[in-house]
Amino acid sequence: MHRVEQAILQMKRYLIKEFSFSYTPVQNEIVISIELGRETRIIEEDGRKNCLLALTLTAFGRADETDYLTIKASMEGVFECQETLEEKALEKMVAESGTSILLPVLRAAILSFTGQAGLTPPIVIPLMNPRFSSEAEKQ
């Protein structure tokens, strides 16, 4: 039997801060494109340094070079680390691991909302690799 260890990164809480949806019915199949943005910053809570991760997901559904579907969702998650890390190391860990933790929450919210809105089939955001980088994260 394998011993299970607690992860050193724990999510304390999350909040979906924005969710907007617009859809115009169309007969043609729409192609979904996704933009994902993220920002991290160190915050102090209860005398500890935690890291806030803000994710923004925008999905566009296009057919015939026209947008028929737009979904924008943003959320924040606060993470604490069980080990003492330098701020840059903590932010990097949260940017990668925290994104893997928060993305399924956004995917589920979008799937649930578009299903309840009557879209058949509902919008399923594809699985994504959170290890993307941006110019801002390289600095």
C-alpha cells in the first residue's frame, strides 16, 4: 500500500467574479477558440504569505467569420503553501498548479450554464495544458 502525503500547495478558497454569455443561434457548426489569461500576486493573510491567482477565460464561437457565441468568465483562488518559498517560486508554483486546480471549476461552470441555457450540446471547454507562458510571466 502506498502512503498518501498532503500536497504542499492548498487552495483556501475561490470565487467566480465574472460570468457573461451571449449567443446567437446559427445553423452552421461553430468553432470554439479559447483565450486564457492569468495573474498572480502575493497577499498576506493571518500573518502568512499566500498567493492569489486570477484566471480569465474567454471563449469565442465562430461560423462564417462571425462570432455567434462569447463566454467570458473570471475567477480568483487563494493558495497557501505548507513550505516556506521565495515569493517568485510561490507565484510560479501557483501559476502552474493553481491553474490546474481552478480550470476544472471554470469548465464545469461553463458546461452547467450552457446546458441550463438550452444549448444542445452544451459548451465543453477542452482540457488545456496550464504550463503556458506569457511575456509578463517571463519577467
